[in-house]
Amino acid sequence: MILSSGVSLLDRVLDGGLHTGRFTHVYGEAGSGKTTLALQFVNAACGLGVCITFINSEMSSPLERLKQITGKEFVDIEDLVRIISPKSFIEQGAVIDDLEFYAKHNTKLIVIDTLTKLYRAALEDKSVNYAAHRELNTQAGILKGLARHRDIAVLVLNQVRGSMKKGHDFEPVAGNILAYWSDSVIRLRKGKSKGERIVERLMPEESPRGETLYLAQTGFVTERNLQEGLQELGESTEE
């Protein structure tokens, strides 16, 4: 199954949309639209009548943004959307380990927003860091296995950090670990004008690789439209 976002240019970057059986990794700075992108696909999945599991490790709730994008109260879609909010990295690992039990039979989308928020909070010294790296690798591996064996689209959102690489101002947290498990990698960047976002596909590398979209009240749109209420949206409390 391919879940279409309903936005042609966004789907084009993703080779038609989110594919079941694949692990898609999306990273970008705070406010770049990661959560909006994820909720746009949650809305699409709801429209198809399939179930979604949404793991939210962020401080803010996705419910208000979900309402804006779907145009529905959560009570109207709660039979399809299950939201789980772990409070620690260890708890997140337990949730992911038990996802096969949490996910309903007709689940076709799992979203993790974000996989590395609680991971970063758990980093302390070298011995703890090694265990955290190993745990993150395990969590990503379980998610990849679920994608493959249950034919589910897994969408993992990721934070960023400053990059030492020439020509790069930021890079994904734990990029090596996530690159190993990812089938697709998408980078979100803020554009020069208000609401402008650059959506780039880094993996697989076949063209097309990037499109310009705009962040609006109802999600991503392909052009400026005042009736859509185009505006900057702070999507999380990432530092």
C-alpha cells in the first residue's frame, strides 16, 4: 500500500507517498514541519479507514494540530488513531518492544515523534551513552522488522544537531544508526520566505530529490494561499 499525503509535490518526493513495508526517516530543525508532515499522513490513513499508532515523545500534544489538519475532533477518529506518550527512553523502548500488541490488526502506519528526543535526554557519560546507542539501534531494528513483517509504513521523525561537515548547517541525531535501518531519508529545511519549506529526499537518490512547499494551517500546500492561512508554525519544544 502507498499512503498518499494528498499533496502531489510531497508525494512526488516520496515516490508516490509513504510505502508500507518501509522505514522512512524524516529529520529537520525545530519548526520545520516534521510533525505536520506526519499528521498529514495520519489524516490520509484515517481517510482509508486503516489504523495508526502514534508514539509521541515530545512535550506538546499533537491533538490540536491533528484537529487542524483532519478537520475533526479526536473523538471522531480515536477508533483509528492510538496515541502513546512514553516519559523516558527506557519506557519508549518498552513501548516499541510491545508495538505488535499495541498495534491493531489493520494498522498500516506507525509514527514516532521523535525517536531521539528521549534518547538525547538519556545521554550522560560514556558507559551510559554506549547503552543508549545500543538501545536506540535495537528500537530502530524492531521498527524495521515491524515494517517488513507486518507490511506497515513506519515514519520516524528525528531531531538535528550542528554539523561539522562542509556545506551542512545541521545533521540528524544518531544519523549513522538511522541511516543503517532507513529505506528512505527525507530532510526538511526552512526556506527564505515565511512558511516556505524545502523537502528533500536524500535516500534513495533517484530523481526527483526536492520540492518547495508551504506550511499552512491545514498542513503543507503547494503554493501561497491566503485562504489557507499560511503562517509559521512552531511544531515542538525541541531545543
